[in-house]
Amino acid sequence: MALRLTLLAASRSASVLDARFADSRPLDPAGWHEVRRAKPALSYLAAAELRYCSPSARCRETAISLGLAPLAQPALRDCDMGRWNGFTLQQVTAREPRAVNAWMADPRMTPHGGESLVAFIQRIGAWLDTRPVGDGGWVVAVIEPGVLRAALCYALKAPPHAYWHIDVQPLAAATLSGRAGEWSLSLQT
């Protein structure tokens, strides 16, 4: 029987204009408000047999606020952006425009000294593929938006450049069903 894995993007920790690489900040007031407003519609997630989250503060806070009591998974951390961690894309582009262009053009590049997009997608894919299938079951993971994009690229066998064309809003959910290397996507409202 296939595993069902619901991936939920965490609520916001900053405005879009202040989104930072490897942002470890907790939920901001707007993020808390979003979670409180969405909690009734997302309460069904607490029925999952296994509940995980990315190790960031905002993912833990989102999951706990939804009553999920998650287990933090280091493998679900956001992409390691090396020396760019903590900076916005705008700040890095102002300092290193060629490096940013190279990084966005070639998914194998690591001008920041961290993890390449290809390596990031593979790491998230390895986590997906090692979830126990057993007799089916349901797993929920509250994750960073970038982790959700990487998971979708991996599950759909999309080229790494597809990562840049997936827009993940706070509290967006996607459900994958299947097993290692054979995933199907189901989108919910």
C-alpha cells in the first residue's frame, strides 16, 4: 500500500521583501495570525500517524500551533546557502551579482560555498524515499517553502530549473502518495 505524505509550508517569519536565506527567525505577528486563522481548516493534519517538521523556529512553531507535536528532522532543513545565510537575495545580488546569476543559471553551482540546488533536491528526495511505507499510513511534515519546492521537483522528476518556477505561499499544502521513486502529487485547497 502507498504512503501518503502531506507537506505543509510553514507560516511566515518575515515579509516577502525581508525573506532571508536560512532564515531561522520565529513566526512574526502576521505568521501567528495566519496559523490561528487556518487552524480549523488544518486540524485534520493532527490525525497523521507521523508528524515531522524542518528544524527552523517557524516550522516548529507552525506545527506546534496546529497541535501536531512534530519531530524535527535535520534532513528537512532549508538549503545551506553558505556565506549568504542570513542575507536577502537583494542584499546578495547587490554585493555579488555575477555569483547570483551563476547560481540561478546552473543548479550545480555553489558560489556561496554551501549546497548546490541539485544536492539540495537530492537530499530532500532521499528523505522522501526513506519514509517507511508499511501498510500505507499518513505522514505530515511542516517545512520551509524551499523544501516543499525541492520535494516537488524530486517527486515529479522535474529538472532542477523547475524549482525557480514553483511559488509556495505560507501554509500551502501538497500531498504526495506512493513510495521511493514513485510519487504522485495531489493538491488541496
